[in-house]
Amino acid sequence: MSDQNQQKPNSGQASGKKEIRISDNLPGGEYANAMQINNNKEEFHLNFLNIMGLSGKVSGKIITNPSHFKRMIAAMQENLEKYESQYGKIEEAESLVNKEIGFKQ
């Protein structure tokens, strides 16, 4: 395991907080305006997409277990509620279902 993923000895112990670091190979955020979710019994697979016009790319992939996925949904719901209470209701974006994306033959 690299040093980036290890907690420093005694770091955060006095305050009870854990230190989280971002790996050097993650230079910045990637924009996503769509997502695909698939699952099996053990895992949820989240593919974040950046769709522009008739093409797009996968901008990120996350694989997690069902209990972490459920906690992620709860955290996102809480943040969405906080956002809407501060800035107003968000209108849902148009669905990409049944829209052609990709190569045509």
C-alpha cells in the first residue's frame, strides 16, 4: 500500500478525525452530465458520462458494495435537500433514454 493511502501515525487521534488524501494521479474533477448504473448481487457499477451532441465519453467509474451505495444515496439526498433549501427547487434534466448516442453504420 502506498504512503498516500496510509494514515500518519497519531494524525487526527486527538480530534477523532481521520485524514483523507487525494492521490497525485487525480489532477482535478471530471464533468459528468449522465450516469449508467448496473449491479449484481455483490456490487454496484456507476459509470459517469460526459455527453456532448451525438458522442460522449466515460469520465469516471466507481464500483462499490450495496451498503456503501445506499449510504452514498443518503448523503446525496441530504446534500440535494440542503442545496434546494438554499437555492430553490432543481428541475430534473431531460432523460437520455431512447436517444441515439454513438456511431452509426
